[in-house]
Amino acid sequence: MSDKRVHVVVTGAGVAGLETALALDAIAREYLTVELIAPEREFTYRPLSVAEPFQMGEVRRFPLDQLVQSAGAALRNGTLAGVDTDEKSALLADGQRVAYDMLVLALGGQPCEAVAGALTFRGPEDRTALADVLERVTAGELRRLVFAVPTGASWPLPLYELAFLSSEYLAEHMTRGAEIAIVTPEEQPLGLFGAAASTAIAQLLEIRGIRVETATTAHSWAHGTLSLGDGHELPADAVVALPRLEGPSIDGIPQDEFGFVATDELGGVLHLSDVYAAGDLTQSPIKQGGLAAQQADSVATAIAAEAGSPVQATPYAPVLRGLLLTGMAPRFIRSEGPISVIDTQPLWWPPAKIVGRYLSPFLAEHLGLATTLAEPPEESVPIEVALDTRDHATWSAV
């Protein structure tokens, strides 16, 4: 007897891909099968990569096949090259064709240099380079260290973490005379979280002695000078910048000039049938794991409903949460309607860096990422409770 269930192919096994598989397993297991396609063999929990150069945390890795199996899906190693939407098949780089009933594009974004000449911090692969910069600062070879938020689609919070952690690192090493500055196109530090949180972050930056140049675009760095978008220059002995992201090219999929994919409120790719997208590949200007997970949840409800599961398709309604590492007490930041909240106590549960309805508890169990606290504090909110329905995807570069 043949399997009559809908076959869902998910390309990409990062946050959006795993969240999609977990959500489908939870709400529509009897109605569909799920196959994940990804080139990597391990899942990398990347948010803690900012702490590695300071020896304050480490990136966690886990065999991807075990995670995918635990998520109720099958794993195929491969790289997506294109999609034949007429034949409903995913085309892999090695020539394989994988048939699908529903396709989810969760490939993420590709990091690109945003500030020419600067050290582009992409994650674990750049920890040694950043550690070398810090060593030169503590040795007195460098005095002015600048961190630059890129223009375009990005997630600025890790840049602030690098600045805070660098400040604490230099203080612990009794480094005198060093200066740390942040250059950002934002109007206010982490202003996408709202006025209250941004004000608190600005005060903390001032206390730590970190200078902030807002509404300023960093273009390039050379010979001790950081060139800015308004024609001005800023002295800098070293510059560390986050990358800007671009979407990977996918034959057969409509993409904008930066490689991103336009979707509707349920994650459906515009002008295509039975093709969805979630995460950094979409046109959402804020590229963040928690938002990627929320997009994946919306996609999963749409697919489950189409497959016959008795669930309601739920439009994507982003809720922004961020856990900011400062070198001392971390800050939990949450936007709730017009009110932004920031606290040193968890504001969601589990208190993970990546907040996903299904992924957070899943990783807590399988990667040992559970908190050391036995029970959630009274102020925390379960991650499955939506706090906000306004569109947070309004932050854009100046």
C-alpha cells in the first residue's frame, strides 16, 4: 500500500529548516512526510560564537542526522541548485532531482563583506582573527577599536555584544588607554527593540565607556582611518564589522537584486504554487533566528492545513526578542506592542538565544542548552505566547 501522505521537502537545516520540521511533526505528523536537504553534516548553534574569542562560551555542534531523525524527518545530504516548479522537483548540485508536493526554502543568507578592509566577523570561523586583534590591543599595539554595524539586511545585536565583551575583556586585562566605539546606521542603539530598551542600552554603553556614532554608515577602513558615508572620517586602529547578507542564487525561484525571496503572510513564495520560504532567505530586513523560527511556524501551519490537518493557517506576526551578552549580567530584551522591556531576568522560557516555539525546548534537550534554573521565574513568558502583532520588520539602514 503506497503512502498517500503529502511529501514536504525542506531545503536547509538551520533554524528555519529545523523549526519547520519540528512544527510539522507536532501538528501534522499523520498527514505528511518531511525530508530535509542540507550539505552540512552538523548543526551549529551559532549565537554563542561572539563569546568564543573571549573564552566566555563556545559554539555547540551536534550530528545533524540525529537531530533530523528526532524531529521526525529524513535527511538527504546535498546542495540545492534550482527548482523545477512545473515538475515539482528540487534540483541538487550533484544532478539529483527530489520530488516534492510542498517545498520549503530555508537556505539562510550568505555573509558578504560590508566594510572594505575591516575584519568581517561571521561567526566561529573568525574567532581567531578577533582574538588576535584583542591581544594586540592589550599589548598596546592598537588603541582605537571600532565596531561597525553594516547597512542593509542584518541583525545588529551581535555587534553590540562584541563591543561589550571587548570592553570587559580589556578591563580584566587591565588595558589602559584603549578606546572602543560603535558606528551604526541606526538612529538609536538597538532602536528596533523600542525606546525603553534602546535608552537602557545607551546608558549601559555610556557606563562602559563605549562611544556610539548613530545614523552613520561605515564604508571602508585603511591606514588607520575609517571612511564614513557622510564624507567624514574616524580614526581607527582596527575595525570589526558584521557582514551583510545576500540570498543564494536558486534557478527557477524569483529573487530580488540581493537574492532575497518575496513571500506572502503565510510564507508562500509570490507567483509560485506549493513553494514556501522562511528565514534569512526572505525579504525581511531583520535577519534573526527567532524571527526565522516564527516564519517557519507560519509556513508549517499553512502546509499542515493544506495537507488536511485540522489546524488553522496562521499568518506571520513577528515578535522580537533578544538576549544581549554584556560580559556581566546579560540583558533580555522584548518588544510588546508599543512597550519595550529589558531585564536581567528571563522574559521568556526557555531563556535561549534562539527563541523558537519548538526548536528552543528541542535544543535544550538534545544539545544540553537548558538553563541551570530549575523553574521559570514569574516574569518570564512561555515562548509559544505571542506578545505582539505589529510588524517589527521596519528597521532599515540609514
